Amino acid sequence: MENHDFLIKLSKHLFWDYNIDTLNPKDDINLILERVFTQGTENDEKEIFKFYNISNIKNSVLSIKYFDRKTLNYLSIILKLPKEEFKCYKNSLSENPFGIF
């Protein structure tokens, strides 16, 4: 029940295309983090940091395949992680061999 309570606290627009009852915060962490950090509010982010430990957040965001530049820079700063460690950064370089990011 605690898991469901956590998801209900997040903005409804984040998961408009999902049945929130079928989402599992543990299994769907990448989806949840991607949605909150790209489309969520400050309150959504606060809920994320209350629910997940910082280590889980860091590991998950590093493995997400796409963040826009602004979100990538923001996460790099608040989580104190080099942009180069993010999978989405590595993917953007392979798609853009000239390194313009």
C-alpha cells in the first residue's frame, strides 16, 4: 500500500498513459524518474527524494537512455555526477560524432 500511496502523491499528468495501479515503484523506477525529472514539479521531485534513496536515484538516472540537455545538466549538478557518466550523454555522442551537445 505504501508504494501506491507514493505514486498517488505525484502529479497526475506524469502517468496519463499508464494505469497507476499497475506501476511498481521498484520495477518501474526508470520510467518514474524520467517522467518526474523531465515533466514533474518541484513537489514531485521532493517526493522522489523522500521515497527512493539517493544511491538508487543515481544508479537509475545514469542508465536512462534519454534526457534533454537541460535535464541532463540539472541532474549532473544536483546529484554531483559528471555528465559523461550518463548513458544518455554517451548515446548523444555516438549519434553526433562531432560532439556538439
